[in-house]
Amino acid sequence: MKYKNILYARFIDRPNRFVAYVELDGKVETVHVKTTGRCKELLLHGCHVSIVKTENPLRKTQYDLIAVYKKGLGWVNIDSQAPNQAMKEWLGKSPAPFENITYLKPEYAYGKHRMDFYLECGPRKVLIEVKGCTLEAGGIGYFPDAPTERGVKHLYELADAAGKGYECYIAFVITMPGVREVLPNVSTHPGFGIALTEAMKAGVKVLYLPCNVLPDELSIADFVIIK
């Protein structure tokens, strides 16, 4: 996926999870932060960020924060909508391990929740739940960045579906360069790690999706499956 009309600014502060202040062309601008994650190790005062102007002239915040440059790592995409869009574009190419996709439906209702993708590859019926990973330490990704009860519920729904014959994946779209592995961030949310272990025992597969990341672009470059 590629953004149009990217601008570059310097990050100043994030007073709450919804907005941030940046310096753009010598002026302080209020921008919408498109992630609910903490991103404390990324959003440091003075760091470089990329932003995009909204197409809605009536919106209170006229810019969206898209990516941040982390020293020693590179650009990290923090747009919470980007992982699903990148996944949709990737699946549209019928890549391995999902060759010959004959049916693809985003936001598929299963149980009490909606899974990000349902697809059919011949007789295979596949459910995929996508999680964007922006947190890195020592070359390893960690998820979640903040507690996610919703993410835990999705894992248990996937485990249930796996027991009913679906091929199920929890897919970590890694929106930063050079990271190919994601571990559960048990220090932030121990329950997510427990749920992931139980889901894998039930047959849910873990899919790591390293990305090519630019300040104005995000695309899935490869995949690693952990069974």
C-alpha cells in the first residue's frame, strides 16, 4: 500500500492516545495518531515522522501520523489500518501458503467476533486474524504494545474454529524493517501469551509477515509459519 502526498515533520508530544503535536514547516500542527498502541520507544521528542493530509477539509485534525523513524532500525509504520490493507493486497496475489484463492472475504463473522479474513483455496477453509507489530527490542518483535482483551478473545475464537476443521492463522504483520520474529509481550499482557500458547495447541498456526517499510509505503515481503 502506498500513501499519497506524504509530508515530513518532527514529533513534539503526544498528550493522549488520539492526537500528537508535530512541527511542520516551522509551525506546530495537531495530528491524528492512527494507533492505540503506546509507541513510547518510537515517539520520542524530536524524532522524524511522516504525516498525510486528510481529504476531509471539515475534520478537526487535518493530518494523520503514518510512520516514525527509529534510530538504528529505520522507518516504522504505526497506522493501525495499514497491516490489514497490506494483508489484503498480499492475499490478492494468491501467495504461498495460500495459492489459488477462489474466495476472499474481509471482516468475516465467526462466533461472537469478526475475523479479519476468510478465504477458500480449493477445499481449504481458512481464517486469518491480523495483528500489526510495531514494538522491537534486540531485533525481535513483541506483541501487544498495550493490553488487548480483544486480541485474547480472537485467539480463543481461532482455537474454537481450528477444532471445527478450519485452517486458522494468527498473522503478525511486522511493520518495521529487519524483524522476522514476534514473541508475546508477557510483561505487558501475560494473558495474551497464555492464549497464544493454548491456541497453538489447538492447531492455530502463527504467521510472521516481515514488511518492506518506507515513510510512504508498506508491503509484505515474506512469510514465516510457526506450527
